[in-house]
Amino acid sequence: MPEPRFLLLSDVAAELNVSDSQVYHMVRSGELPAIKIGGRGQWRVERSQLEKYIQERYAETAAWVRDNPLADREAE
């Protein structure tokens, strides 16, 4: 069975191993693109957007690690 195109916020939270409220904040702040659907305005995150978000976080982390190297312990 193919993976669903759209994920519930709880599915995204499970995928990222964070809380549902953290994902809701990411969506509401625009950090993670999502859509509201249905009469009750339920949030959905497209799987491709989640994968793009993850890749962007990897790139940001790699840049941070490069710019903030561990101090050489032998210099102490």
C-alpha cells in the first residue's frame, strides 16, 4: 500500500519524534508548510514538504557544526 500524500500533525510529530504541539507551532509559524482542509480546518502536511523540511534542517545543522567546531581538548 502506498504511503499517504498528506499526513496528520500527529503523524508528523511521530515521524520527527516531537510533541503534537511542537508541530502545530511549526505549522502556525510557517516554519513547516501545511494546508487546512475541510469544514473544521484540519491541518495536513504533504509528505514531500516534510521531507524537504528535514533536508533543510540537515543543511542548517551541517552549517552550524561547520561554523561551531568543537574546541580542541588538548589545547587546555
